[in-house]
Amino acid sequence: MKPYDRLDRHALVMAIWTPSAFVAAILLHRGLASGGGWWIFAGFVAIIAAFVAHVIANAVLGAGFTTGERALGIAAFAIAVLSLLLAVLVGPAGLGARIFLPVGLGLISLVAVVIAYLVITFGARAAFERFDVIRDNNARPASRLPHRGGRR
């Protein structure tokens, strides 16, 4: 990898996410302020479109998501879920009933898009093997053997 390739990739990713995040924030704010579920839907569509553009940029450049990008995505998702739960629990009366379903469906759609990306990119078995912490923590040599089917 050339010295400026990482910088070029970072600039491209920022060029994708910066305007998309701005548009998504405006749409989500409009939906949360006025109670319009379609505005919230449009905000999540902007986030999903930016994610798809990021995946396409990674594919074209032959790169994957960096550790920092994964950490930022997980942290942003966790903050969004906690914010939704706090808004429902301690927000004004009626706010939870107005925003819980559209925002909850939007967050679930983000999870579905990420799972679809993992399955398409790595295949079903390899995608879910990445979450197999029991095998990773088992130091026995037999745990490193590939699974070949049922018992013989």
C-alpha cells in the first residue's frame, strides 16, 4: 500500500459520510420534532445509503472496514439505542408512543443491513464464525480443526 493510499481512502470515506450524516441528522430531527414517521424513515435511508456507498468504496479500493470504523459504528449504534430507551423512559408524555416504532424499526433495519453485508461478503458460515468467542477462547488444538459434518 502506498503512503497516501490510506489518506485517499480516508478522504473518500469522509466525503461519503459527512454530507450523508448531515442530511440524516436534518431528516431525523424533522421527524422527531414533528412526529413524522416518514421523515425518520428518510433519515435512516440516508444512513443506509451512506453505508452502502462505504461498502462500494471498500470494494473498489480492495479494503475493508478499519478497526476504528467498526468501533465508531458500534459506539454510534449503542448510543442511538440508549438514547431511544432514555427518551421513551424519561421523555415527555406521548413522546415514546410517537417515536418508538419508527426509530426502533430504523435501528433494526440497520442491523439487518449489516448482517446482509456480512453474509454477502464472507458467506453465512464465515460471517457468524467471527462471533464465535467460545472457539477463540479454547486453547486446545482440537478446537482449531475445521468441522467436517456429523460424527463418524
